[in-house]
Amino acid sequence: MPPRTRGRYTSDAPRRRPTGSERRRRVHLREVDPVPDPDPVEHPQHDRDETEEVFEGAPGGPIDRSILRSFHKHVAAKIWLGEDRAPLKLVNHGAKLQLWELDMERSCIYETVHRSGLAPLTSCSHRVASRPMLSAFCERWQPETTTFHMPFGEMTITLDDVASILHIPVTGSMISFPQPLRVDDANALLVELLGTTDVEASRETEQCRSPSVRLLWLRDHFSTITDASSDDNIMFATRTFLLHLVGCTLFADKSATNVAVVYLELFRDLSMVGSYAWGAACLAYLYRQLTTATRFEVRQLGGYLTLLQAWIYEHFPEMFSSPDMSYTESRPRALRWRPHVISDSLQSVRERLDRLQISEVCWEPYVDHRAEHPLPDIAWYSRCLKCGQVVEPYHPERVLRQFGYIQTIPPRPFTPPRPDRSILLEQYWERWTHHVLTDQSQGRRCHYSGSGESVPEYMAWYDRISHRIVQPPQLRSGFTTDARSSLPSHAASTSDTRAARALTLLKLVISGGREQSVYVFWGALNEVHGILAGSDETSASHSTPSPAPASHSTPSPATLPFFSPATFVYPPAASDDPPPLIVPPPPASVAPPAASGPPPPLIVPPPPASVAPLAPAADPSAPAPDSTASTTVYVRAKRKKKT
């Protein structure tokens, strides 16, 4: 047997499994060894090696999947391959908050809630949320970077957004729990902190089938307590109200009716409630809910959707928002907007985001709000956010334009440690001043406020690692530049070519479904009118058209969309030159085609059997028509009508 060293063989000997004592010794050392405080760095270090494995590209991007490593499971990858997903079901409890309001008879409870820093949540929550809008943004969320991948770069919800939109604290102690709560422990916690009986607590957790309680149960048991009640009952009601508040807002889960009992531990000492970083925990929880919703099989979205919806209103005001003109800057920015449900379909919102330009984004929406709430320094913190067992990376260096700086190519995303390594995570957060971006990492400010500038090489890099377009070109509604370029060319201005072009455009509209915007249908009519009337965008297409050939290839009626018989003037049966199409005049906003020549006649299909053809003008020199043929057509049409 080869000679041994302490606990292991020499390098020439085969490896052996360590003994139990050695494993315990290693675990013990790993737990008690202090974690060194790293020096301030420009960018977060990564647990991965520098030589990363490069994956093959995905259809529609990314070409380099070394960043978006799990993109093959993403809902955007399925959509690009033709598998669509309906709008997500949203978990929004904005209306439930009004079922338990604090009035003058409950002033003791309100004072504690006000000291906790959570009082703004009682008034700024949106009652409605737009499913198509939030679902479309969820399809652009990438878990590896915790950012939305837009056509022009990355954007995300930052700690500055949370502080400005909600006015809740983003600094303080990290919300952490030692381990997941079991049902028995949840029952004991309800008895100790809420004063319920063991029977009531067991019955409630059994009905929820988890260490949770219903929001309705909390309201029914404690909403009637007032200042005239005993001190113990007031304390129990205060804890219950806070648990109900965070369950309806910050930590709304996909059960849509319950709240986890584990958050009750945060309200054990009511004097310490205001010391927690509620905003950071809310952001970590929302990040995790967005990450879960990027899987194709998921059908629900949880988290505090008021934060997500107000963030969209702030940064895309021209597309989705409806401002409240009575708003003042002393209130949370969530109250600046009147939430509404947009009438557009999910596909329509996808295409609007695919066509979004960088000039349509409000990069710095809180300029007027800085007098009331300056930019918090912790917004530059670049490490991890934690909420219980949820740990998510936070990358301000990927969204420098949202802070007014020129966007550079960011470093690789930070890989968060496991939730059980709470000592490391808490040290990161407690010493957050050592983990903020330095002045060198922040770079240079934009030349113009809100311009959204980036370095020249950024877009080439971003196009290689990102999935910029969600809606595949073959499934678009037909009014984008790419779809128009795929239609038949205007160069050949014969009737057949224009008819084929109009039919192709109408087919794209029909495939878009009934839920498309009215502007889409108006654009279709305008486009088809311009094609059939002979109006082209180039000067060459306004030239005098060439004469139509002697023999026309009449399209089959089966290939044409449905039109009313009154729309067309059917050509005479014995005529070789069909009359032009009768169309209504264009609206005032549409410029008429240049008067360089008459439009060529349109070839239309022969009339159906139920419509009698128009008789040509009488010609004295022409022979009399065959009455038998006319009678046959009339009888056939009449029988068709009876059938």
C-alpha cells in the first residue's frame, strides 16, 4: 500500500472517499471560518471560470448563448417556434386592501404601521392590472441577467425605482429566515403572535394545505378590533394587519388567496418593523416571480404588480400610461398614473415592443421627484438581493442609461450563492458600501439628459447575446417594414400583380385574428386602397402603367377573401377590358396618388351564380344576343336562391 499523508493518499495513489470525521471537519471549518471582506471592485466577481462554455445559437437569437444559458426553456423561444401562450393570469390584491381600512377608531394600529415605513402601500396599490401589457414585458425578462431585453438594450427595475414609486425603505436589515417553516411551526407561531387557539390555527393551515393562512380569515378575525380593545388584542390586530398588508402587496403569491405565516416572524417585535429593507425584499421577490413566469408552462404572475405596472408607465409614458393631473411630487409615483386595462391584444403589444425605438423611452423619469426623494446611494449596489429563501442578483451596471450614464458592455452576470449561505449574503448587504459601482465603473454621463446613449460597440455585442425580437416575422399582423418587403414588388404594375399584393396583405391581416387594434384594420384598408388604386410610394410606380396583356389569368374565387357583391362592378360577359374598381375616396389624412396617369384596370373574378351579370350597352350593329343563354343563367340563379 502506498504511503499516506494526513487524511489522503499521495498524488500517485488512487483517490479514496473521505471518512465521516473528515467530512464533518470540513463542514465545521467551512461554517466557522470568517468570510473575508473583499476590497471594493469595479464589477462583481463571478464564480464561473473565465473560459465559459459557448452554446450554439438559438432561432431568432441569441447567437452566443454563453449569457442566456437557459434560453431554450424560455417562453420567447417557444413563441419564435410558433407555440403561442395566452396572457398570464395576474395576482393583484389592490381591491382587497380597501376591505380593511384604518380609520380614527384604529389610530393605534395606524401609528405602528406608519412607523414601519409600509404606510404608503395602503393607498398606492393599483386596483386593476393590464394582462396583455404585463404578459408582453414578462416575455422579455431574462433570468440570468434579471433584466428586460428590449430591442435597443437592457432595462430593469432598480432600487431607485422602488424608492420613488412606493416610498418604502430600501436600506436596513436583510429579510432572512433560518429555514423554511413547517406546518407545526406555523401553528405555534399563530398561537404565540396572534393569540388564536391551537384548534383554530390547525384548522386554518389544514384548509390551506400549507404553512399559510387565508387573507379572508385574517380580516374576519381581527378587522373589528378598535382602540377600545385591550392592549393584547390591539397588538394582535396590528401584527395581523401588517401580515395582511404584505400578503396583498410585497409578497403576493400565486395562490391568490393566502399569505405565508413565515412573514409573521418579522412582526414579533413591532418596534423593529421599520428597520427592515422592505423595498429590497420586494424587488427580490418580484424578480423571482418574473423568472418563474418566463417558463412556457406557467400561466400566472405573482409579486407586487403595482410596482411593475407603474415602472412601465414611468419609462414608456407615450405607449401605455394615463397620467393623473392632480398628482403632486410629495406622494409616491405610483399615484401619478391612472391604471387601466389596454384594449390591445397580446400580439399587438408584442409587435409594438418589437418596433420600439430608443427615443420613445423615458430613461430618467424622476428628475422632478429628486427634490422630495434623491437618488439613494444603495441603488449602485451590485451584488445580491434576498427575501427569505429567495436570492436574486442585482446588476445596475447593465442599465447605466437609467441613471443618466452612457451604457458600456457590462461584465458577465453575477452568479448568486445558495440561500443557505446566509452569512455571506448578509455580509454583502451589511457592507453594501464596499460593493457599489465605482466612478470608473459608472463611466461618463450622457451628453444630453435622457438620451439613452451607449458606446458604439454595445449594439453589436447586444445583438449577439440577446433575443431582441419576440414575435416571429411569419406571424406578424403584416404592417411592419419586414412584412411589407416580403410582399410582391410594385415594379410590375399590372392588374394581376396588384391584386396578388392586396390579397397577400389581407391574408396577413386575417391571420392576426379579431383582437387586433382598430388602427391595424384602418391601416389595412388604407394600404389595400393604395395598392388597388395604383398609388405607390416611389416615383417610378407613379409612371404610366403598361397596357394589360390580352389574356388575363383570373384568380380563383376560392383564393380570394370574402367581399360583398356590392363592392365590385362585375364586368360584362362579352367584354375583354374589365372596368375599374369602385372604391371610396381616401380620408383627408391620406395623400392622394400623383396624377401621372390613370390607374390600370383591376382584374376581378367572374360574378357568382346568384348575381346576374350587367348587360353591355346596346349596339345596333351587333347581332341580337342568344335568349337561351340569358334564360339559362336566370333560371340557374333562381334555383340557387331557392336552395
